[in-house]
Amino acid sequence: MPREPQRPSGLRLWLRRRRGLVRPALRAGIAVALLGVVVMGVSAFAPAGGLLQFGSGFTSAARDAGLKITEIRIEGAENMPEPRIRAALGVKTGDPTLAFSPDAARQALEALPWIAQAEVERRLPGTVVVRVSERRPFAIWQNQGRFSVVDRSGKVVATDRLDAFGPLPLIVGAGAEKYAAALYDQLREAPDVLARTQALVRVGERRWNLHLSNGMDVLLPEGEEKAAIRRLAELQKRNALLDRPLVSVDMRLPDRLVVRQANAPAPPAEAKRGSGKG
């Protein structure tokens, strides 16, 4: 007695109906896998020159398989204009995905003024995700008549629209941008002194003056700023020294305090130091 032909199972019927309905993203993934296998085979048997020639063909094949950049997402940018970030990436929508180097893009981004750190991720089939951490504006630096915004390390991050970053400390002179953060932190421990300070002035690239909002200059000793600021805070608390009509308070000598009143002639030593050698 002849056997009846077996009917296909429900699973086989479902799979037959699903043929041809594979999503584009899956097809792209399959193409990447196949191209990767081909590259491994060629790299094993082809000479170096042949492999270089194959590389451009591989990129073209990837593009033909649908691996093109379709979206570029940028996260974390506040002060760095997005067009400059996109320009530094060196890629645009429509470019082949596999020709894009995330590491090279990261290095280019971290060379931009505002960018402290960058992460660049390539997601197949065609998405690039950029995450940036920006430097924080710390102070306005005045040097040789020019003004710029710097971060705590002294990196210049902006040279225009300086008022867009809110009230920032003013630091003055060559070298001030590199060392002002440490002095500012010491001043924060003496709020009465900090509240009266208008600018931190670097003298001779080795020591500091505090220029106060009432026009007074406080000459700090080289390398002993913290102790001098603490002493200054005590004098302000006891005697309101910083509110008196004085031109300057010289704290460079460890055993004495030299004050100069308004309309008083500058002492010879101070006149010699007026050249900026401190």
C-alpha cells in the first residue's frame, strides 16, 4: 500500500512565508559578516599590495550593501558649536560606514578648544554617536591687552563673547593662566579677602598681587601666598585693613607689613620694583 506524502510541519510553512521578508538591517548584518569572511581569506593569501587594493573594493562593497552613514548624534556639547564638531568628525551622512575611523575622529575632537574628552561610537548599519565632555570656563585672562577665557589648567577655550559665561575671576599677566587656580582656591578660604579682590595679577611670572575693588594692591610674597592670605584675613577681621584708604599693602617681608597711604610718595624700593620684576 503506497505511503501518503507527509504534509510540511507548521514551522516549515511559517519559514517559507517569512522568506523574502528579512529586514534591511539584518541583510546589512549578513553582508558585513560575509565581507568580513572574505577579508580574512584575502588577508591570509594575498600579498600586501593586493590587500590594499582589496580594501577600497571592500568599502565599495559595504556601501553597495547599504552600509552608509544615515545619522550622526552629538551629545554633551554646550559651548562648542555643533557644526565645528561635525566638521572635525570628517564624515557626513551618505559616506560609507566602514570607511569611518572612530579613533581618528576622537583625536580630532579632543584637539578642539572646548573638548576635554570625547567618545565616538560607530553603530551598524549607519549611526555615529558622539559624546563630548567640555572644559569648564574658569577665568578671564588679560595678557598684553588681549582677553580670553581659560579653564583651570590654563587652556584657552574662547576669545570672543566673553560676557556669555557669567561673572568669572579676572587674572592678569604672563603665566597667570597656568597658576591662578591654586591661588583662587586659597582665596576661597578667606571670603572677606576674596569678596574685595577684583583681579589676580601675576608679577614677573613668579609671584602675585591682589588688586582690590577699591584700587588697593596687596603684594603677596613668592611661595608664601597661603600664609599671607590667612594673615590678611585676620587683619581685615580685627582692623578692617582692606577698607582703609591705602594705595598698597606690602606683605613680602616676613617680619613686617608695609602700608602706603594715598598721596604718599612711593618708597625707593617700591619705585625700583615698579618695572614689573616684582
